[in-house]
Amino acid sequence: MELCDLAPGQRARILNMNRLSHQVRRKLMVMGLLPNSEVLFLRTAPLGDPMQIQCQGICLSMQKGLAQLIEVEPV
């Protein structure tokens, strides 16, 4: 399952971020998105992109295209 497939209010654990480029993966990891960390999908913008997630107390906005490259499992 990909991060963009979650429904608002749903929690998931990050399994794999290897499809991201090295630079993007490093930036997300600095912001707290680490493998095995839990994320909460909060909402999407009115037109569906970007989406807002919360991870370790930090809220992030992320484009759907980027979220399609992050593999998660529902918690």
C-alpha cells in the first residue's frame, strides 16, 4: 500500500522509502519520516493535492506524486 492510498484519519507505518531519490529521502528523514515510524493522514487540499500528514508530532504537506513512492502498512 502507498501513502497516498490512506483515508483521512487513518494511521500507517512506513515500510519502504527506497523508490525516492537519495536527496528527497534524506530531507524527509531529517523531518522525521523514518522507516518504521507511524504517520497519520490528516487531510488533502480541496483539489486533492497536496496531502497533509503528521509524523512524530510534526505536520507535513506532501505532493501526491511523492506519497506514491512511499510504501506503508495500515496500523
